[in-house]
Amino acid sequence: MIRSQLAVFFITAGTALILIYGAEVSAVAAFSFGAGLAVGCWRRRKVPNRN
């Protein structure tokens, strides 16, 4: 839950920074980091863990 909330936060913050300041490195990095977290969380939910 915490990771998915962090992913949403980074995606939102990154998108806002891109809209406000344009495509700057920090905004793109934050957006990419959030997107990576979201994909990681989604893949973990998709694959059942039986360990």
C-alpha cells in the first residue's frame, strides 16, 4: 500500500513539474521513478507468491 501511494505521489509530482517547468531532468526522473514503482507493484500483484 505504501509503495503504491509513493508511486502515485511521484507520478503526480513528476507530471505537475513537467507541466509547470517543462520537461526538466528532475521532473522526468521523478515521473520515471514513480512509473517504475507502479509497474513493480502491479507485477507483484499479478504474480502469486507461494514462498
